[in-house]
Amino acid sequence: MIINDQHYDLIIVGTGAGGGTLAYKLAPTGKRILILERGDFLPKENENWSATEVFQKERYHTHQQWYDQAGESFRPQTNYWVGGNTKVYGAALLRMRERDFEEVKHEDGISTEWSLKYKDFEPYYTEAEKLYHVHGRQGNDPTEPPRSQEYPLPAVGHETRMQEICDAISQQGLHPAYLPLGLKLSQRDDNQNDCIRCKTCDGFPCHVDGKADAEVVGISPSLTFPNVTLKTNAKVVRLHTSPSGGEVKAVEAEIGGQSHFFFSDIVVLACGAINSAALLLSSANGLHPNGLANSSDLVGRNFMKHLITAVVQLSPVPNPAIFQKTICVNDFYWGELGFDYPMGHIQNTGNILEDMIPTEAPPLLAFLAKLMPGFGLKQLAEHATGWWVQTEDLPDPNNRVRVEGSKLYVDYNPNNLEAHDRLIHRWTDVLKVVDRMTTNTVFPRGIYPYSNTPIRVVANQSGTCRFGEDPKTSVLDLNCRTHDVDNLYIVDSSFFPSSSAVSPALTIIANALRVGEHLIERLNKS
Ligand SMILES: Cc1cc2nc3c(=O)[nH]c(=O)nc-3n(C[C@H](O)[C@H](O)[C@H](O)COP(=O)(O)OP(=O)(O)OC[C@H]3O[C@@H](n4cnc5c(N)ncnc54)[C@H](O)[C@@H]3O)c2cc1C
Ligand code: SF4
């Protein structure tokens, strides 16, 4: 056991959207800050660009095994690197809709109300968009919440085929919008660019640091301050409390096979919704027998991950666009005629590359690739445009993270399936019309295979330690401090009481900036 003799003002565990952003916010305070990250820096190497390495061989995913509710092991598609999952994210940075903060009736149940509202988050969304270089354009999305300022950067434009698709969607009376994207891209001056608009963005690490991820935007700048220390390959395994149980006294991490103990006034977890809950549960002691900060018995519960389906539009005409992830559609977000319940959000995936098809594409597409002689993977990929169809899954206390001994379980039964199925079929109908409108053959025939994401896809994980005012019905208070342990906070996606249908990262980032403001006040008082 190694006792670290330095006393820190604050320790942050994890460097993803939550932790990396918080580090950035707190670094200028001059307070002694220690960041503990279980992963290393993601290497810059040629394999960053390779779909075979990234998708078929899963080069950057953890090798950890988790267990589903049947006790079957699986390898989660999650990433332990400096920057966390933002190292490979698609950088689609959307605000939740105003109504998402209210209680919303869905076909399959209720989406929980947030105790803070859109207006409370709006200034932090604005700050988050500036920090993460968000490109967008206000105006065409019927569900877009009010903004105090325009997007900091102009929308990433559609290439020719994407514009054709966008126009054909509009001509059906729908409102395709520019997908807000966090890229270090100046479309006016090539000398200002880090992003080169390549084909390998969503799901890939960026070889040229063009993606506004939590390492590039959060951790790297914070490390320029002498008061900030980062320890990589430092996996936090347990939090130890004071004799009263009211405070975290020490943070125990495994580094190079040895136990190290670190001390600070404040501890902030940002391990991701699954790992933060698991860490609290693993830190049970005599005073916290069900897990740390778990007097509500809610730690780990109400786990959400979105219902996500990849729909592939296999058009009669090719799609030569190099960067295809530029459109989003929210016309069905709150439902449609005849279905008065939310259905969800649609956005482009990144490009579908031939080497992704064997493992990532819907089974029908992989099957077609084998069936069609002379029309192999390459041609399929050239004709493909990808769409994520995303529906809110509702918080359910039985969907939960559990720890038994050293095993991490994710119990998950998807709900809200009818809304999701409707959205898939509605979207497929829209794409059929798009292909009819944009193809000059007499009998244009598109194909629209789709595949749902299995348990191991935990990209949009949230919930597990919801925030709220009542310690009986929430784990965290409105400052994301645990109700039970005075100096313990969480700033990853755990705090979500419900998940909306848009991608979570901008809300995690905005919340980290909000909590950061509270922490600065607290640190300045002590
Ligand atoms: C392929 C992919 C594409 C995505 N695309 C988008 C997108 O376009 N838009 C969007 O909004 N969201 C997207 N997401 C989701 C987004 O990346 C996550 O919502 C976001 O990164 C979560 O932030 P976080 O801080 O909660 O956790 P993470 O980013 O997961 O960070 C957690 C960090 O904690 C570290 N850690 C975990 N346990 C420990 C421990 N015990 N000790 C020390 N360190 C620990 C991890 O290594 C990691 O660095 C995508 C995710 C994936 C995987
Ligand atoms: S599109 Fe830009 S940000 Fe994305 S991986 Fe390519 S260079 Fe990086």
C-alpha cells in the first residue's frame, strides 16, 4: 500500500465529457487538483483511421467483461482513455428540448421530470457550445429550444448528395436541420482547421485532434496549469469514508498493480454512469452497507441507454460525400398524427465503410454483401447512407447496475419499444420517397436494412445516480453532491433523471460547467 503524502483540494475521477470539462473549469482556480484516470492517452497511430482495426478488431474498446441479467458475459463497447468516450464520439452536440425537462407521457410510461429546467441549463449550454466548438444553425428544427445566443460557429455544410437528400426530406413537408457538431473546423480559412472532414469520425479516434473531445478541449488545457496533476493508468477501486461516514476520507486506486491512497477535501466522480455507480456500490462499508451514498437504494437504478437503431439507406445512386454526418430530423420527436406520444430523434451516422459492414452493419446488409456477386462490400458501402434512429428509454428501477464480488452486472430490459418501431418504419418510408425523388431511373429500388443495438452498446448510458431535491427519491442533490456524503459529487451522465432522445454529451458538459461554478464557490469558502 502506498500513501500519497500530498493533500489535494479536489480529486476528479475520470476524464470524459464530465470529468474533462470539470478539470478545465476548475484549473484556473489555483486549487490543488488531482485527476485519476484508469486509461492512458489514446495513441496517435495509423490504426486510428482503420475501420478493420477500430470496428472489426475493437482496438480501442476495453477488454473488460461485464454480465447481463442472465449472467452471460459481454465485452462492453466502452473506452477507457484520457478523454473517455468522447475520444471516439460522433461529436453531435445537441441541447435537450425544453419539454424534456418536464414530466412527459410516453406510450409506455412516464419520463421523469427534472428538478431544474431548461432555463437553468441554458447559460451552461451556451458556455458548453463555445468550449466544444459547436457548429450549427438555428431555425429549421421545429423542436429546437430557445437560445440566448446563436451557435458559436456556422453549421457544417452538406456535401452535394447530402444536400440532395436534405432537399428531398424537406419536400415531404419535414424539417431537416444541420446537425450541431463539435469540430475544430473553420469553413472560411483552411489555416484555422484542425479537422480535415475525413471519412472516419463517428466511432473513430481523430488522428489530427480535429474533434472537440474532452482531452483536446478539457484535459490538455487544464494540464497547462501547475496546480493540476493527472495520473493515468490509475483505476479507482474504492472510496473510504471518515469514522462518521459523512465524508470521503481517501480514494484508493490501483496503479501498476499496487494500491495507492490519495487524500483531498472534495472528491468528484466522473467515471460514466455505469462505472460511477459500480464504484459507489463497491465502496460499501459498515456505515453504508448498501453502497456509498445509497440510503435511497437508488444507486445503480434507473439505468438508461436509449433505444438506438442503425438504418442503412442503400440507394440506387452512390453517395460520394466524404463527411456524411450533417443532417438531423426531429419532426417525429413528439409523435405524429395518430400517435400522440414521443417517438424520437434521427441523425446521420458517420460514413458506412466497407470494412465496417461485416461487423457493424445490419445483418441483412452483411448478408447481401455475400449474396451479390460483383456487387460486394465496396459497392454496397458506396451506395450507403447511415441514420441513427434514437428513442428515449424510460427510467425503470429494475434496469440497474449491480456489483457482486468483482463482477459488474447490467440488468436491462428495453421499454418504449412501440414508439421506437414506429419511428424506424416512419423513417424508412421517408427514405423510400427520398430515393424515388433523387433517382432518375423508372423503377428505383432502395433497400433499408436496420439493426438494433445489443446490451454491449452502452454509448448513451445515463441514469444510475439521479439528481433531485428529495434524498428518498434521488442520490444527488441539485449541485450533484451526494445527499449522504458531504464532500462527494458526480458529474458524469449518472445524474440524468430521464434521458430525452437526443445524444447526451452536451448536457453532461453543460452540467459539469454548472457544478463547476458551485465547486468554485465551495472551494473559495474553505
Ligand atoms: C462510438 C460513440 C459515439 C458517440 N457519439 C456521441 C455523439 O455524437 N454525441 C453525444 O452526445 N454523445 C455521443 N456518445 C456518448 C458520449 O461519448 C458519452 O455520453 C460521454 O462521453 C459520457 O461522458 P461521461 O463523462 O459520463 O463518461 P465517459 O466519457 O465515459 O468518461 C468516463 C471516464 O472515466 C474513466 N473511468 C471509468 N472508471 C474509472 C475508475 N474506476 N477509475 C478511474 N477512471 C475511471 C474512463 O476511462 C473515462 O475516461 C458516443 C459514444 C460512443 C462510444
Ligand atoms: S472529420 Fe474531422 S474531427 Fe472527425 S475524425 Fe476526421 S478530421 Fe477528426
